[in-house]
Amino acid sequence: MAALVAVAALQSFRLFCTVVSRIPPTALMPKAPRVSGILLMFVGILGCDALTSFFVAPVAFLSWFAGPPRSSFLITLNWVFYAAQVLGILESFSVRDAAVRSARSFQQSLHKSLQSTGSTPRHLETIDHPGVSFQFLLSAIVGWFWVPKDVEVIADIPYVSSQQIVDFGCTDDKSRAWLTLDVVRRKKDFWNRPVLVYVHGGAWAYGDKQKRIMPTCYHFASNENWLCKDLQVVRTSSFLTFNLHDMVVDVKRVIAWAKKNAHVHGGDPSFIAIAGGSAGAHLVSIAALTQNWAEFQPGFESADTSVQACYPIYPPVGHVRTNQFWKSWFMQKIVRISDAEYKQKYGKSVEDWCDPANLLALMSVTERRGVTFDTLARVHHVRDFVQDLNQGNAVGVGYLELPETHHAFDVAFSPRTQYVNWAAASALNQVYKLKNAGQ
């Protein structure tokens, strides 16, 4: 009886979170949509990703046969909740269809960009719907706690020299950890594989490389056989003078480090892709659009920091131009360097690069009204960013937009997270194949 009550309570909580997470932030708190968006983000994670009814439904099943049922109502209630979660899994097939369309659209964009440069692209490969394997279902069931058995993590590898660690003032183990990365790879058959550098999110001030990146890195390492490197870029808690410029420099350091050392861990140093979520997506977008800029490479100006692909997930772009409150907070708390000081040192304005949108000459942010569930990375800003990337660059651009999806949806394994990573991997694998074909 106690087991059934506990199961019913957990199922009720999860179903409640799932339903509430579908409420648009502007409907919940019209005068404070950003606040309600953050609250609904956590509710969505609890309802859709972190907890799973597949753990508790078997408990109800076993309790049913363990003895005479004492409450048919509780048993019925548990199975109703179980059926609701199964419907949620079936609903994820709409995400799968969107992922396939995105992968095919990127394929067309990539080949169109090759044709514009006078290159003859290879024959288009057929992109089919991703299969639903036992591991796929198991990872979706286990959710937050899923760890692929064929993957290993080599933790806390320094990406700077011993002398640089001393120069940065890292005198204890905790501060040294800020200058490290983890390598995530298959335990077998990982030699000369493409490299994905992943930057965690956390509002440029919080987060940890081992807690915020596992679904993406595990997917690329286990399912796609990529070599993943996730790095720690947030040092503000230990370094009060640390700013956005230094964070971009750190990303560049890791790119340069990967080009020199990826082969030691089984990676292909000639193919480096970068990815990140939220603040991490913002940083990798800047890094991808400022390849080999000397101002972001102090002490390693001659190093090649170009990348072959970039995979930003819900990047906060366009806010500096359109939101004065955001701009004031961002400049004071994250950028932390005056425009006059930066111009004197580097000859350009901070605003020229602190927002990835400003790095595109054709960028023209427009305010569009409509329902948005992610109030931290506004979807209309991202749409404009993608549109101008398509217009101003001879590169393939892919875009996948998910309905009723909150910020940080991918912090745990779920069918939605799996399909998004599949679409990204499909796109990046196409780039890698074209690179190996000399295109």
C-alpha cells in the first residue's frame, strides 16, 4: 500500500510538472515573463526530463501481484499516469520528424554553399528517420542517471602549461580545476575521430563541466564515435576580475590545445567542431565568428583557432541591441570592461563582438511578437541570427526549432534530447565526410 501511495504521489508530481510546463511564460506572469520563464524551465526539466514514470510504473505492477490489492483506485491512478507518460513518449515522434527535416535542410544548405564556391558536391546521401534502439529507450527511461557503458571519461586534463597555471594565480586544487577539460570517448575503436569541444552553460557565472554536458557528449561519443572535450570556462567565483573576454580566450586556448593534442587521445586534429548550451552557445558562437583574431589569443597569436563547425544550443543572441536592461546587466556583470578601455587596448568597441549577432555585418534584429517558451534565449533573435548567417556566409547553416520547449531542456536524457543530438550529429557528420573528401 505504501509503495502504491509513493508511486501515485511521484506520478502526480511529474504529470503536474509536465502540464504546467506547457503554459506560456507570458500567460503565467505577463509583467515578468523572464522570471516565469526561468520557473517554468525548472518545472519542465522535472516534468519531462529528470524524473521518469518508467521507474515507478513497474513498482505498481509488482505491487498489484504481490498480494490482494487494497486500493483499486491507486492502482488505476498509477496506470493512468503511466499511460500519460507513454503518450508523452509517442509525442516525441513529432520532435523526431522535425529533427529529420532539419538534417535534410542542412544537407541542402551545405551543398548549396559548396556550389556557390564553384565546388562540385558529392551525391546527396539519404537521411532516414533515426531508429529506436534498446539503448535509446533505456537512456530515455533512466534519464538524468544514464551513463553509456561503452564510454569513458578522462577527467581534469589541464589545457594550459604549468607556468600559466602559476601566472593565473591558481595555487590550490580547486582553482586549478578551472583550467581543465574532460575527454569523453569510446573505450574502443576511437582512433583518429572528429573532435567536439563542448562549453557548458550557466549564465557565464555558474555551472560545471561534469554536470551540464553529459547528454550531448555521451551521445556523440557513444552513438557517433566522436572524441568530445568539455571544458570549464566559468572562473568568476574564484577570479573576481575574470570577464567575458577571458572566457572567449579560454575557448580559443582549448581549440588551439585540441589541434596540438587531440591525436594523443584518439582525435583528428584536422577537424574541430565546437558546441555549447546557453552561455556556452554564446561563447562558441563568438569563437566561431572570430577565428584567429589576435585580441582573443594573447600569448598564442600565431595558433590556428579556426573550427570546421559550430553547434550552439539555445544561444542568447541579439539581446545587447534590443534590451537595455539586459545590456546594462550584461556589460556590468559579465563583460566587465569599459568600452573606452577596450577601444584603447584593441582599437574597437566591446559591442562589436560581445553579442554574436553584432559580428554579422548584415545583422538587423527585429522584434517579433508571439508565444515563446524560452525567455532567456529569445527565439525571434535566433531566427534573425540564422537568417543573416544564411545570407552573409558561404557556409551550410542548419536550424532546428522545437515547440513548447524551455531553456536547458537537454540537461538530462529524454527522447527530445536524443532526437536533437541526432540531428546535430547528422549535420556534423556530413561536414566531416565532405572535409575528408577534400571539400
